[in-house]
Amino acid sequence: MRSYLLRRLVGMIIVVFLVLTLAFILVRLAPGDPASLLLGPDATPEEVQSLRVRLGLDRPILVQYLTFLANALQGDLGRSLFFDRPVTEVLASRAEPTIFLALFSLLVALVIATPIGIWAAYRRGSVLDQTSITTAMLAASVPSFLTGLIFQRYLATDLGWFPASGYGGVGADFGTRMWHLVLPSITLGITNSALILRFTRASMLDILGEDYVRTARAKGMTERRVVLRHALKNAGIPIITVVGLTFALLISGAVVTERVFNLPGMGNLVVNAVLRRDYPVIQGTLIVVATLYVLVNLLTDLLYLAVDKRVKY
Amino acid sequence: MAGSSTTAAPGFRKLMFQRPSVAVALAVFVAVVAACFLVPALGLAEPGGMSVRNRLTPPGGEYPLGADAFGRDVLGRLMVSGQTSLGIGLGVAVLSSVVGIAIGLIAGFFRRADAALSRLIDAMMAFPDILLALSLVAIFGGTMLNVILALSIVYAPRIARIVRASTLVIRELPYVEAARALGTRTPTIMVTHVLRNILSPIMVQATFIFAYAMLAEAGLSFLGVGVDPRTPTWGIMVNEGRQYIDTAFFLILFPGIAIALSVLSLQIVGDGLRDALDPKLAKES
Amino acid sequence: MILRTCLAASTAIALTAGSPLFAQEVVNVAIIGDPDTFDPMVSTKDIVSIVTQHVIETLYTFDEEWSVVPLLAADMPAISDDGKTYTIPLREGVTFHDGSAMDSADVAASVQRWAKVASRGMAIADKIASIEATGPAEVTITLNESYAPLLSLLAFSNSAAAIYPEEILADQIEKPVGTGPYKVESRVPDQYTQLVRFDGYTQPGDAAGERAQTPDEIRFVPVPDPNTRVEGLLSGQFDYADSLPTEAYDRIAASDVAEPVLLEPFGWPIFALNHKEGLATDLNIRRAIQAALPVDDMLFAAFGDEKFFQTDGAFYPEGWAWYTDAGTDLYNINDQAKAAEYLEEAGYDGSPLRILTSRQYEFHYKMAEVAAMALEMAGFTVQMDVVDWATLAQNRDNPAVWDIYITHSPFLPEPALTSIFFSSSREGWDNAEKNEILARFTSETDPQARKEVFAELQAKAYEDVGLLKIGNFNALHGKAKALDSVSPSPWPAFWNASKAD
């Protein structure tokens, strides 16, 4: 157990290190000299040279890389060219909508998918099983920006049930901000429910095939009671696993959803950064999101370990 | 269906199509592909030029699916755009499979490379697809090839992971060990024994990647960093139709249906393949 | 102060925290992007002008008829007979947002900085002999030669001759301090800019019009997506929305909450030609392009309804002092066979004509698509480079990579504000006869004579194909029905805005 934890931690550190390396390489691959790219075409050669020195671009690539690593480990991801503030600060100021959007949409997806998934497994092969799965897959097959646009157009603007866009504006209190996340969360949640539904259904089928469930069934327990007594008890496991699995999906979805609803989150930030060629912000977002992904997956694995006594490492 | 022969030869067809939806989905997908590639090639449909005065003509008559803001026939354009959209999906599925297989085989076969490659796979998977593709396209520019490359980088690790896991199992199988003992060279073993055995799960995964790549392309087009609009895709068509949501809803409806239908049918076919190729799940569902 | 009874729940909740008794009058404005600077001197973006005009003022401004009128100046300048010396009296008792009083030293230093760092200032820096404080409330600008557009330049809010306290002047001004009716209260990049009433504001003279400071606050919210701006306006989130897609006109007109604001005519789409390098340096190639363009179709595809455009070749629309039809027989030829003849004459070898455009403005892209088709019919090989705006802004300054790029401009009160006429511009239209006409135009001071010279300029622009005007287009903005006293303008101002209960 302890050696497993240690192994996982070492593995995680290596992965984070690789993430940093990949992010470093990626931005260096951009064609053209970063300094002249940053300054624009009007810059004089002297200005370009002085920025190169300031950014350390005149030093050997290995030195640049080591400096970058050292800075990143101290939480310094560089300075945004557009905001002229540290990248970490910019990202932190944009974290709230993204985090809550991810949480709420996960919640929406779980609320939709878990009961249907269990029910579909219980009635496997039935019309209900097939219909629910196909419907969920269909919802996931429509590009999420299209779903979002249609919701925004009809549910927000026409019916006025939800705010159409934004995050409440100047000095909005917490409740107002969260209220602005409801429609985006539903959009993203619906899109992501298919994966959870399929996962829940598959896990339930696994559990229903387990020996102890068969035994219970053999003892004359009705199928409904089997599901309620044994299977549901284990429903926590797929939920934990799915959180790790859908994290990347949620972040990708958040990029598009935040754009549709004009939410000031990290997704919108990175799209703007791309359009403004704000490379430090692109790089910083990649690093932070990837590191979060690694952490979330480690956490879910550990939770899994705590919940499911059957898992042996 | 090369892989099917070894895994589930006798009941493959029966298992694959035990749910009628799989057959329907396969038929739909084949029809979409045929419409996009065969119909224009056979000259059965004229994509037609611009006729600005007919812009936003509703579906019917001369324009079965309406005309867009330039007065171009939506049906003809759907077929041409489909070639790019499906091409991107297929390109990503093939390229990510090839790269994934190579990485996975090496990681699975050579213990020394395994640790490093596995971590690399983990690290690559930590980047969400749209985010990584967005950054790559931003850096290298939005051409069809770059979009395919970016998305392949995103999805290759998924294949690599499956290949590695399967390879680890298969390399310990008695007949593979026997082959090695007989002095068969490692690359030969990799290709003849391992590759043949893992082709099925890869095909399942590649089908899903095909679908995800088409969705991701639509997302990139929406964010304004997709492929050049002069080689349109369904994603670009939906995005262009956005501003006409009130005056000409059909402009987002039809390409939207095209995407959803293709992605959905690919996923159902992928499920069918999995049912047929993975006996454990197939038995239970 | 008006007690608001009902508004969007969101803003109501947001406001209770700060003001217990009276709800503040807040005007929410959706703009197309984030101003990347608050120093209007160094920017030519309309979005910067729209926001900063509330905060930072200039010596002169334009009235509703686009005549120059004094703002921080007390009166129109005394101009010497040779047109070289401008003596500008300043208003007294004007205070900056930091509490300091504006004096002639501040003004002279600010205008000097303008000639050094503002693109419009730098363009005429060689004509300026000196800018001096010649009294506590008087500044004198001395020119090397007479230059009629000077006052328009001093009045323009774009690359503006903004007046700052001398103390804050630097190459880069981080926190601009102005004299305007509003000051920046808080700003979160990409999210909002909050302006609040400046209590120490003193009204300008009658000519400039009262700046009543009706709203307590003005909030500018960047909403880059045009559809999202429409939804936000229609759902009551915004009181005003800038640059909306014309396709949304009917929907906004049918709404209970909002109504369309049509700026008619707003401006002109331009196909800018690269005179420095490449294909378009050849007059016959330029003439081929001019002859091939199907202007009607381009405008129709781009704007959809004749409500939103006019097929008009004059550089200024009817009703403007600068209106003339000189040279416009070369407008809208739409004859691809004729174009092919020009190509023949040019000995065109089939090398690609590179059209640089972006989808930041959808109508640019649409016009380019239609133009490309006609140009191909005429025999051109067309290469369309559709890039994002950042790339376009960068690439258009590199003459090696484009032949045509697409842009647009509002109708500017003074033709000399349009940089494309000048050979020093990025397009580099350098024709000896045109240069001579332009020199006469800028040095002539008699308005009637200037009109005639402008007609010569327009005729020359057609004959030598200096640039291609595609037509006139109207811009669509939208406002809440309850919002009043905002004059339609490319740079709408909100200091008089009021909201009905």
C-alpha cells in the first residue's frame, strides 16, 4: 500500500515534469523569433535585441529550459504579454467560473446519467436500455456550441429563464455569479452525460455479473432487490472513476461553452490568448490544466482505493 | 476486418449486429460517405457556383436544402464539406492509430523504453483535446493537415495505452515465447503475433477517435481556429450559419444533422464492434 | 437620481451591496473587444476611442455636423494669415481626475508627445516647427507650412491629441489621467471597464454640447461574439450594443426590450492595394482588378439587404461637403472580359493574386469570396489568405505577403484623416500627380477650394486605381428601448444617456 503510494507519487512528479517539458517545446516550436513576434513589425532591431535579452532568448536553449523549469517549480509561469501581469495571477483570476462550470456540469451529467445507467443495466437489452443509450449518444454527438446556442437563444433570450451570457458584471455577488453558470452547466452536462451513462451501465453489468450477486440471485432474491442491495452500494466506484475520466472532457467542453456564454473563465482566456498570440498564457494554461488533470486522476485513484476494498495493488 | 478472424470469427457478424441499431448505424454511415465522395465524383450533383441574388433561399425546388449567404447550393456544399470533415476524421483515426501502435508496441516490448514512454503517454493524455489542438493550430496555422496532426497528437496516446497493455499480455503467451525461443526476431514477432491480435481493440478505438475528431474539428471551427474556410467543413458551415439562426435556420440545421448523424452512427458502430470483439461484454449485454 | 424599479435581477442584486438607498443609474454597454490600452494617443482602434472619449479629452472635438468645435480650448484658434501659426486659448478652471488644474504647460507637453508617439501626430511631425505654452492659458503651434487638416487631427478621438497632466507623460502611460466627465473606477481586462462620474467636471462651451453626466456609472463589457451581443441586448443585459450583425435587424426590431440603431451611412469597405511590392504595383493589373469587381453582388452577399448598403463610388456619401462623383465612371464596371484585356496588356503570368482578409468582420470575408470568384473568371489565379485579426494586423504591414487586403473605415470628417491617401501609408500609393494634388489639398485653407481639390484627388484615385472603394454600408447598433439621449455615432457617447423607468 505504502509502496504503491510512493510509486504513484514519483510517477506523478515525472509526468508533471514531462508536461512542463512538452509545454516548453511547444511554444518554442512557433515559427519566428518570439521577441519580434511579441513586438510586432514596427519594432526596431535594437528593441528586439533588448527584449531577447530580457526574456533570456539570447542564452543557450538548455539554459533557457532549466530557467523555465526552475521558475515553473517556484510557481512562476512568466508574464502575460497582453495583461502585463504574471500568468499565474491571470489564471487565478479566471479559475472560478471554470472550476464551478466543471463541477456543476459534472453534477448535471451525474444526475442525468447515473439513474438511467443503472436502470438500463438492470433492464439490459430492453427497448428502454437501447433508447436511453442512443439518446444520450445523440446528445453527445451534437457539437456543444450548437446546443449552447440553441439553449441561449430559446431558454435565455426568448423565455427569460436564465441569463443569456456573462458572469453577472461588476461586483456581482456569489449567488448571481453561480446563477449565470446554470445554463452553461446544463449545456455541458448534457454533452458529457453519454460517457457517464455508458460507464455506469457497464460497471453495473460488471457488478451484476459478480459471484456474490449471482449467489444472492440464486438464493431467490428478486432482481430489483439485487440491484438495490448490492449493486447500488457499489455505485460510488464508477462515479469516482468517471470524475477522473471526464475531467479532460469537461475542460475541453468548457473552452467552447465559455465562449458561447461569454464567461470570463480559463477557457475563454486561452482562446483570447490564442487570438492575441499571448504565448505565455497559452503555455501557462496548458501546464496548469495538465497538472490539475494529473492530480485529479491521482486523487480519484486513491479514493477508488479507499472505497473499493476489492482492488489490490 | 482482418482482426475479426482471430478473435471472434464464427459469431462475428451475429454478435456485431445483434442489436438492430448497429446495422442501421452502419448503413447510415456508409450512405453519408457515399453521398460525400461518390455523388460528386460521379457528377450526379453539381456543387454549383455563387448566385448572390438567390442567397438564403429556403429549401425546396432548385435548392433541395436551400442556398447559403452566397447563394450556393447547401446540398452540394454539404457533400463537398463532408469530404473534408470525414477526411479529417479518417486522417486522425489512421494517423493516431499508426503513431499509437508504434509507441505502444515499443513500450510493451522493450522494458527499458517502457517506463519513459508510459510516462510520456500519461503526460500527453493530460492535455485536453481542444486545448492542445487550439494551441498547436495557433502556433502552426490552420490548415487541414495541421488540424489532423494536432488532433492525432491528442488521440495517439489513447491507442498507445491500449496497445501497450495488450502487448504486455500477449508477449507472455506461450506461443509468442515459443517463437522467441526459436529465434524469431522481435520486430517479426511484433508484427505477426502481437499486431494481429490487437487489431480489433484498435479498430474499436479508432472508430471512436474518428467520431471525436469530427466533433473536435467543429469545435475548433467555432472558436475561429479551424481549417481555412475556403476548404469548408461541416463545422465551418454550422458556424457560418450561426448568424442566420433566425432568418435561415436550415443553414445550421443541415450541417448540424450531418455532424450528429455521422458521429452518432460511428459511435454505435464502434459499440457494435466492441460487442463483437470483446466476448465478456458481449455476453452480458 | 432615478430610482430604478425593475431591471434584470442580476444587476439589482449586484448593486444592493454598494448603495443602500438609491439604485445607481448604470448604463451597460456591450463592445466588440477589450480596449488594449487606455491611452487613445497610441491607438487607432475605434473600441479604444469609444471608451476613452468619456475619460480623456482633446482641445477640440466634432459637433453633430462634424464641424470642429472647442472642447478644452476656450475658443477656435487664431490662425495667422499664412496659415502657419495657431494660437489656441485654453479654458480655465479645468481639473484633471487627480485634482490638479490643467494649464498651458500640460497642454503643450501633451501635444508634443502626440507628435512623437501618435501615428497621426508622427505623420505630420515634420510640418510642426514648435508647440509652446505662450501664456498661462494659451498654447501656440507653429507650422513650417500651412496644414489645413490640423484642427481635425487635434479633434479626432482616434490617435488622439489627448491632454494629460504633464507629470504623467512618458513613453507608455499606464494609468491615463484625463479631464473627461467620467473616470475609470475599476477595470478587469476581458471582463469590464467601469467608469464613474467625475465630480470635478466643468462643462465645455455650448458648441461642444453639454456633457450632462446623467449616468452614475457606465460599464463597458467586451463581448467578442456578435450573436452573444444580440442575445445579451435582447435579454435586457445590455442597454447598448455595438456592431451587430445586420441579419439580426428584424429580430431586434420585433423585440419588446430593445430597438435597432442604424448608422446610415456608416462607412466604406475598402480593398486596399499593395503599391510597394507584388502584382498590384502594375497599373494594368490594378485596372484589371477594378474592372472585374462585381460590386453589387459583393455588397449584397456581405450585407444581405439594400437597407444596409448603397452601391456608390463617391468617397463621401451625398449630403457631405466632400461629396463628388468625379472619376466614379470607373466604379462598378463589373466586366470580367474587360479585366481580361487589361491582364493581357499586363502580360499576367498567372502568379497568384493574394487577398488577405479575416473573419473578424464577416462582411470582409464575404466580399472577398465574391470578388475572388469574379477575379478568377477574369483570369486571375486567386490565393485567399483568411487569417485571424492578429495575423492580419501583422501581415498587412509586411508588403511581401499580400496584394490586396480588406478593411473598412467610417466616413471621417476630414479626408486627410484617411491615411490610405498618403504615400507614407502601409499601402504606399506613391504617384507624383496624386502627391501634388494631396499637397495642395492639405495646404489649402479655403473650404470651397479644398472641395474642388478633393474632387481631383478622388478622380486620380479612380484613374490610377490607388484604392478600391466598394460602396457605402450602414452599421447596426442596438439599444434598450428605455435608453435615451445617445446619438448614433461610430463612437457612441453615453454621458447624456438616461434610462426611463
